[in-house]
Amino acid sequence: MSSSPADLVRQFHLALGLDARSTPTEVPPGLAAHRGELLAEEAAEVAEVSVSGPLDRLAHELADVVYVAYGTALVHGIDLDAVIAEIHRSNMTKRGPDGRVARRADGKVLKGEHYEAPDVAAVLRRQGWVPGGAA
């Protein structure tokens, strides 16, 4: 059995009879809202524990965010690994050809003049998404 987050979450969804799609699809508003609420709940728990600790609880909450994010992608039929690869490709263009990185005062890496925005729509189209498709 694979230990990739996508495979593990798919196994969970199928075992518990939860939504799992294989093609990117708009879902009913109620389901979309529910998934958003689950993500917000998990993100709030990360924000809380990231300041107060302990580290094992932070690790747990971070994993919960990833798990729910992969579940939300699965509900929508999105291959999240492919989307993450495209975001990574784009993020790597934030470093200029000279290797320099522009940063904000707090250390956040900024988009430089060589930055290439991610083309997530193209990734989804390769997965079978038809923009404007019905739920």
C-alpha cells in the first residue's frame, strides 16, 4: 500500500463512503461549503498550536490540514499532487537567474521579475476538467 497522502486519503474516503471523484468537477455548494469549513477548522487549530505548542501537537494539526486538503481535492476530483508540482515549478521562478531572492522585511519570498505564475487551469484540463462544467 502506498503511503502517499493522496492514496491514504482516497482509501479513507472509499472505506467510509465519502465523496471521491476522479475527474475535476464542481460540487454542490453545500458540499463545497462543508469542505471549506473543515479546512478552516483545521487551519485555526494549526494557528493556535503553532504559538503555544507542543511540537507533537503541531505536527498532528499540520497533518490534519494536509489530510483535509487532500480530502477536499478528492471530493472535487483534483489530482492535488499534480497541482502542487505546478505550484512548485512556479515558486522556483521566484529566484532570479543570478540566484538572488527578493524578500519582504519578515522574510517572505517575493515574486521577482522572472516569476512565472502557475497555470493550474492547464493542470486541471489535463486531468479532464471542463471549465464551466455543471455540478
